[in-house]
Amino acid sequence: LQRTVVAAIVSATFLTILALARPYKRSDDLCLACIANLLLTCCFVLGTAVQICEGTYEDLCYTLVGFHDARGASQFVVALTAAMLVLSVLVVLFKTFSAVRAPTIRLASTGLPPNLELPSEVHFHGFISHAWATGQDQTHTIVRQLQRLLPGVRIWLDVDNLDDVGRLEETVADAMTFLVFLSCGYFESWNCRRELYAALALSRPFIPIHEADTAKGGASLAALEAECRDNCVEVAPPAHPSYSGPEEVLGNIFANEAPIVWVRVHEFQLESLKAIALRILRHCVRYMSCGTSLQRPVTIDRTISQGQSLLVGGVNVPGEVGPYRFSGPITILVCHGNEGAFNVAKEV
């Protein structure tokens, strides 16, 4: 009896530590581990109850399980154990079915959800910088959709996380990447420039997102570059004393990779979100090429690490619209006088 009591206590303690420490990177693994340890704990507890009923503790047996003899207690324990096993199987099947059907981003190379482990010195996967007048609605949509498609992703957003506008530079430092939503008036905002200078000083990876629809507050890239040159002219701003001028901003936003165009139509919006997610994932610990710290030297490494190779095929979402192709030659009739239609026909 003493052994089963001790085993039940040890198993229950381990289950508590497991639930609090959460040592598994994937929530599914943690769920399965907790279920297994819960079953083990219940087995030890029920085994203790059976041993009590088989002994000379009839009154205690009746108090614990409501039976006066070991036979009734044993039957109750067997039935309860079977019920727990069935319930556990149902939980596993439900989680498996939900994981398969959930419209979440998966790695094309493995079909599994990506690993979102952060470097130890930050708490957010990204800080999204935007002009309130022309980019607030779009950035809120981007963040909410990313949270839906990438469960567990943490994006700093003003309406969720802003406590003190005077600490913007600190919040930029607490994010792994710097998402820039490029809309009309972005570079005219002093707070946006503060965030830019902080990201430059910290050498955070830039992920530019472009609002191209002028009816929604967008602007052409040429207009945005001109706006940057006109406004990003501070000398030694507090967040970045060694700031060298607008070309430093333009180099980080436009030189490395083309900005991701933000599109609203559902299927195309999903492509924009996948592109943003992929660029964020490149800087997660699991997929970085040179260590787990943000404070690492910038080097050109043409070799692909094992983690990086997982992202080579990109990401996808179950149920998304896939690529299509014609089964044979087609003929498109188009008016040569309609330049736009003619260009579309040529692209198709």
C-alpha cells in the first residue's frame, strides 16, 4: 500500500511540474505527455483504492469508492480505467482531426506547423510599425490574421501592447524583427521615425509591407522613397546617434528584398500573409543559420543549414487555392487598343 501511495504522489508531482514547466516545444506533444501522466497517476490512485478495499479498511473503502468489498471496488476501478482510456483516445483523435483541418500555416517541406522559438533576449516575433492615419486598419488585420494562421506568434501592436509612447525604442528592442507598413505619410510621422531609428541601431531585420492602393492610404514606392528622403533627415537621433541619413533607411527597407504587397482579396491576402510569415520564420531560432542570438555578426553564408533547408519550399495552408495550369493550348481574344488587357493576356 505504501508503495502505491508514494508512486501516486510522485506521479502527481511530476504531472504538476510538467504542466507548469511546459518543456515540449509543440503543444500537441505537451498534451499527450500530460494525458499519459494523468492516466498513470489515476492508475496508482485506483490501485491504492483496491488495496485498501482488500485489506482491513472496509469503512475507508466505502468512504473512498462507495463499496464494502474488494470485488465491487475492483469492478469500479476497471470500468473507470476503461472510461479514461476511451476519453484519452477521443481527445487525441479530436486534436489530430483539428490539427489536420485547421487553416494554419505549415512548412511545405514537412507538412508540420513551424517552430516559433524566439531568441532568449526578446519576447515578440515582430514589431509592426505603421502610420495611424493610413495604416492602422491594415496592420490590425495583418496581426489578427497572422495570429490565426500562426498560433503562438507574438506581434507587438500598439492597441494591444502600447503602455507608454515614450518607451517605443524599448519595445522595438524586445522584438525579433521589424515590420514596416509602408503607407502615405509613414515617414512624416516622428514616432514612426523613432521606431525606424531604434530598429536600425539594433540591426533588426526589416520586413517591409507595401500598401499600394492609393484609395486605402497607399502610395507608390517612388513616392515613399521621396517622402523618406524629405523627412528622415535627423542628425544623431537619440535612438541611433550614428545615423547616416535617409540612404541608410532606404537601404534597409528596399535593398535586401522587395516589399511585400498587401492585397485584400481573400486568396491574394493569404499569399501576402504567407510571405510575411515566411520572412518572420527565417529569423526564428530553429531556422537561423548562425546561432540563437540576435547580436551576431552579419556575414554572407551561401551554405544552407538544416534549419534553413526546412524553409526552402516555403509555407502553405491546408485548403488554400493551389496553382492551376491549362491542359492544352488556349486562345485569348484581346483588343490591342486596350493596353492593360493586352498586358494581362501576355502574362497569362
